[in-house]
Amino acid sequence: MPRQFFVGGNFKMNGTAQSISQIISNLNSAKLDESTEVVISPPSIFLVLARQLANGKIAVSAQNVFDKPNGAFTGELSVDQLKDAKIDWTLAGHSERRVILKEDDEFVARKTKAAIDGGLSVILCIGESLEEREAGKTIDVVTRQLNAVKDKLSPAEWSKVVIAYEPIWAIGTGKVATTEQAQEVHASIRKWLREKISPEAAENVRVIYGGSVSEKNCQELAKQPDVDGFLVGGASLKPAFVDIINARL
Ligand code: PGA
């Protein structure tokens, strides 16, 4: 079985009830590649609205979740609350949370584990800064981020994970990684899966690319053997998101 192509739309802290309803209405009526798994990730205040409006082919993801069960954690959302709202996915470890909110590898790993224990699937975001890339540390950084999650998950639990490789220097900058740069890191992530998790995980876990993906660059990226889809930020708010979902048509 080939890996199912996966396209996520990360709306970040953007949108209103009206604009998000419009985006979803466009997606519902568009002709989307049936073989692609589509997941949209609106801000938490719109998760329930998005789940109500999106058709059954479109999954909805939180952008974040807490690692503890319901309790005295002001401002956080629990895995149980997401499940209760019929939300099946969450992002974990987006670089904006790692960098701005100071989430470390261990915390991201704990959230990933809590989400999977509670029945969610996880888009696990990893990636290096420009400084780290220029110092030749890209593989070290993504390996360190992955190792933290490996310490918490059983090999079988990796079937609930989609790994999003998002070089920080490419996020929101318009500076997309070249197809070679993306393929090189994706291949090394797959090698890591084979050596550290299992041959099955290497075969089946989707490794998607994020960072300035657009309707212009998605087709070339999608041809790379180890690029199994995209996590799209800015362009997921635009009609061109449909073209990215249909990158392989
Ligand atoms: P971008 O964001 O497509 O706007 O670069 C990607 C992401 O942060 O997931």
C-alpha cells in the first residue's frame, strides 16, 4: 500500500467565523483529489464551527493540546475536550510554539503521547532554524526532536503520527526549501524511522513538508519520493489551497 498523500491547512491565529465559514464552504464545494487526506486546523475558538461545517471527507485538527487530563489548567484544552468536540487530530510542536511559547522537546513529546493515548492522531512538527542549517546541524536537530518522541511512544503508536518537516527559515518567509533540500531531510527522517522505530513505520508513516508551500511549488515537491504531502500555512487561507490539495492530479 503506498502512503496516502496528506495535506494539512494550518490557519494559525487567523480568521473570523465568517472567513473560516467561507474557506470551508469553498473546500466543501471544490473537486478535491479523493486519494488525498485533507485536514484543516483552525484556531481553537473555531474548531467546533469547523467540524460542523466541513463535510465528512475533511478532518479537523487542533493547533495545540495540553498534556494533562481535565483540571486546573487555565487557558488550555484537553485531549478529552477535543474528542468530545469530534476533533480527531492535533498539531504538536509547531515551531511557533517551540520558539515563541518556549515549548521544549520533552513537552512536545508528552503532548504527543497524551493525544495518542486519548485517541487523537498527531501532526508532529519538527525543523531547524536558519542558524542551525548554516551550521550543518539540520539532521542533528530533527533527530533530537524525534528522539524525544521516541522515548514516549511504542513503535505501534507511530501509526497515529504524521511527521511535518518544517524548516523554520521557510515558514511564512516565501523562501521554500528546494526539492533537493526537502527530499534529503525527508529521506533521513525515513532512515531514522527504519533504524529507530521499525521497517513498518519507515514504510507507512507520512513525512510531509511545510514552509511557504504554494500552488506554484507544490507539484515539484510532491514528486519527491519521500514527500508525502504538505502542511500549509498562509496559502491554506486562500482559494489556492485547493490546488495544493490537488498537487498530484
Ligand atoms: P507557511 O506556514 O505555509 O505560511 O510558511 C507553514 C506552517 O507554519 O505550518
